[in-house]
Amino acid sequence: MSTSTPRAEPTVTPEPEAERERDEPAPAAPEDRHRPADKLEQASAAPPGRQEPGPDGCGLRFERPGGPLVVVCGLHGGAGTSTLAYALAAQAARESPGGRVLLCESAAAAGDVASLTAATSPYSLSELAAEYQARRQPSGFLARCGELSVIAGAMAPPPSVDHGAIAGVLGAARRRHALTVVDAGTVRAAGTRELLQAATHVLWIAVERPGGVERAQRLLASSLVPALAARRLLAVRAPRRRQGAGGKWRDLAEQHCERLVLVPHSPGVNGHDVQLRERRVRGTLTALAGFLTVRDQEG
């Protein structure tokens, strides 16, 4: 999968001990007491969350660990969930030289993150949770796509893990990353409820098509969706012939979300090719960046 700039080859080879410790999402000992006073003052002036955007970016600059945990979830199959999760994380990694960005794929997703990034990690998210649940300490488990860290294992049946195990891994990962993005597959997938409950931000993804609003309404009002503390945005992809649609989706967003983003058809997204510099892709990412400004410093 190519972008507008060449992608670095992913690496999953064993890393030096210092790098292993940095990558492991296990809870780390407090470090503030070892920092000079001026560093502490600097840290307190820049809390976790989205920072002021650069002049040429989309506003997706994240510099300090503990930033948003964004779960991208389709309201149906084929909504473009993986593509949007990848574009969001890849652009944020480009704009955040001082922060680490992590893109994860849930075991329920269909392997699209590994395809989009050309990076396959030694463990999937559920497999990693199983390792920690068994009190093992896996290391060197992140793949790389340029500056972006990736957890996207090879396609395989997910292991059985206790409820809360995956959320625990994500919580630890969030403490070490300035932005964490999770491709959750669809709302009907096993394990999605746990991911939604762990999120600080949820992006619901749908495609504008006949009957789509009514189906989305039933899903969002069903028991598949738990009570959420996370902020919620509805992103609706509009095929070229239906770009004027949106009225019913706005009504739906007012009932279940805080914001609606209509995603226009873009020549920058074609199969597994996402051109992050294409105008419409940048416009969508800029709109999503605005959603990550309010309350992203909570928790």
C-alpha cells in the first residue's frame, strides 16, 4: 500500500534492551522524580493531547504520552474503517516528531491494517493481551511503518482472554503514546464493546446508501453499543453520485454523537492506496483533528 511518500520497510526484528523496555505497554515506574525541575515545568505546560498544528499539517500533532485513545468502528462491513484508521494514524505520525503514534488492529478486523501498512507484528492485540494474562513479558512486538508503530498480527483465530485484558494493554499503551488509534472492525464483532468502553474518542464509520441511516439507527440504539464516556463522531462516506446526501445522517448524529463529518469521494483513496497529501483526504483529516481538541486531556 503506497502513500504520497515512500514507506519505510517494517521491522520486527529483536530490538536492543532499552528499545524493548520503551515499547512494552506494561505499566512503567513514575519517572518525574528523576527529571530536573525545569523539565517538570516544561511537561506541566504541555499536557497530553493535541498541540498547536504546524503550518503545513492537518492539525494532528501530538507530543506527550497519555493522549487520546481513538477507536474507529464501522457500522457495517466495507465502511472503510481500516483506511480511515490508517490515514489518521499515519498523518499524525508525520506531524508528531516529538510524540509516538500507535496504530492497532483488533482481532476482529480482517487484516487490513497489516495490508495498508505493509507491516505485520509478531502478536495481534488479543495475542498480546493473552501473553500478559499468562504473566509472560513479550518484547520486540511492534512493527514499524515509517514513524508509525503498528500492532497488526497475521490472520489467525484470536485467543480467549479475560474481559478487560485487551483494555488493560491499551491503557498501558496509551500511557506511552501521544496518540493511540484502534481499528475495531465493526460494531457487531466480538470484543468491540470492550474497545468502545476503553476509548476516549469513538469514530463511527458508515457509507451513504439506501436504508443505511435506518440500519445505523437500529445499531446505535441496540445493546451492541454500551453506555459510553467517550466522545463520539459519525463519519459518513458519500459516493460520488450521492455527495449531496446528509440530512438524515445529521439527525442521527444529533441523537448519538457530538459531530458529523461527511467524507467526500476522493481520488486519493483507491483500493489500498491512500494519498495523504490529496486535498480531500487532507480535508477529512483536518475535520477529524478538530474533533480531538476538546476534552482530549481528560483521563
